Amino acid sequence: MAARSPVEYAAGYPETEAAPAQKTGNFSARQPGCMACAGLTEISVDGLFDTRFGIKGSFEVRRCLQCDLEQLFPVPAPSQLKNLYERYYNFSGERETVYTTLRERFFSSLLYRLWIRLDEDISFHTRRGGGRLLDIGCNEGRTLKNYARNGFHAEGTELNETAAVVARAAGFAVFTGPLDDFTPDAPYDVAVLSNVLEHSLDPKAMLRSLGRVLKPEGEVWISCPNSQSWLRPVFGRWWINWHVPFHVTHFSPLTLRHLLDESGFGQIEIRQITPALWVASSIIARLFARTGKPTRQLRNPLLIFGLVLACRALLFPLFYWGNRAGRGDCLVAVARKTE
Ligand SMILES: [Zn+2]
């Protein structure tokens, strides 16, 4: 690997506090203008670092003064992000380690189905139905199995070819490539963006692409972190959902609704949940994350399991309050194609 990582490079890029608004709404890694409306932005949080993999670099989240959307700054260029995903994030062929074996068994077990009923379902794994479902970013196909079990004809898209090969071997059709280039044989009834939209460099374009492959009145199901979460001030820069540099946008119920509305979706329903798993991850990050070092404790099944149980048992009144007060940790949105 080069002496200087792509993100270090991006993070070290000179910043201009009073940079003029961009001329277009297109994403730019180098200017702190809003990626959605090109408005001026101000810093809402600074000094953020990668609490998961130990990727070097310091980041900010900025809020648009015009449309209120919060976004990462600086954002690595698409080619840099691609390298980072391949190196740190996506499935890289890791199989049959203790962690992956336990994870695989857990996700296909009855215990998992009980678990998501007790905790929270961030991936729509409890929804039953029928018709054609497209899972965006299906990785090695673990979630496709759940959708298929629930009655859907499940297919996926995945940028990581290594992961797509595994999903195809399990019998699923998986498209690898930009969504813009995807022309399915038949339109879908449902498109799922489970913790995906916040990773996109252009969420509006992503939703419009999905509109194109959905049937009239087809549904999009979205889950993503809630920028209004009560856990954000509690954990500060260790809040697990900053997830720099991979989480590019941070949605509130209002900015998510606005984006859906602008992207050709209506009948928008947004509710909130607080997965104990996310709270446990924030606790682990707060206790163990160090700049430039991977946080191995985030992959310790016993620690995570213990903390999840403890959070669920002790903090449930706070979860209940947060979800109803608009301050849950995760937004869950269902919307219907209108255009
Ligand atoms: Zn804006």
C-alpha cells in the first residue's frame, strides 16, 4: 500500500471555509458546498475519525444552511472510496473464520428471527410478502436468503464482484455495476436500501435509478441512521453512525422525506427504531476506538451479545422514548413510486 492512504490524501486537502456555493448540485470532494442543493454549509461536528477500521484521517460533518442536509467533508473521490471499500469494508472472500461461521449460523437460525422481533429489524427481515424484490448492495447474499424465505422473488445488486459470486452460487441473480446501467428483465415490486443510502455519493440519483426499475406504485424500503438521534450527543465523535469516511450523508426524518419527495416517491411513512446492536457498537467504540487503529472489539461476538442484552434490558425506556420523540437511532422509511 502507498505510504499515504487515499483518505489521508483527501482529508489533508486544503479546506476553504468561505468557499462559494458550487455552480451545480453535483457532488464535489473538494468544496464544502451542499451536495444536494449547492448551498453553503457550516460545520456541525469536527474531529471525526474512523472508529471501526482505523483508517487514518480527520473528517467533519457539515450542515447545509439551505436544505439542512448533513454531509461528510471532505468526501473521498469515487476512485478512493472504491479502494477503501475493497480494502476495508466489503466482503473480501473471508470465509470459515470463527467470526464468519458464527455470523452465518446466527443469521440463518431461529435465534436470529427471534432476535429481530425482540430487538429491531433494520433490514426488513420480518416483512412477508410476494413479488419481485431488489436488494441494493446485497453483498454475499445473506439478506437475499431472508427475503426469499419471506415469500419474495429476491434479486440483488452488488459492486463487489467477489461478494456477488458467492450470492450467485447460492442461486440469486445479482447485477454488478452502476445502477444507471441496470436494465432488469422485469420491473420490481420492492427495492430495498438497507443501510445503503447514506453511503451514496448521490442519493437522489440512486433513488431515481430505483424509480426506473420499479413497477408503477412500486415501493422503496429504506433504513439509515437518524441524524437527530439522542445517542449522537451522548457518544459525540464516537457515535457509531458517523462511520467516516463511508457515511456520506446524514439524514433527519425531514431531509429524508424531502429527498424522497424530490426523487419521485410519495405516501412516505417514516418511523424510528433504536437497535441495541448499534448502541452496543457505540459503547464499544467509545471504550476502545483509537485513531489509526482497528477496533477489534467490534468483532467480538460475546462482547457484542452481552452488551446488546444489557442495553435492551436496561435502556428500553430510553429507546421507547427516543423512538417516539423523533430521536431514535435509525430511520425506517417506506415510500411509493409516484412518477
Ligand atoms: Zn443543501
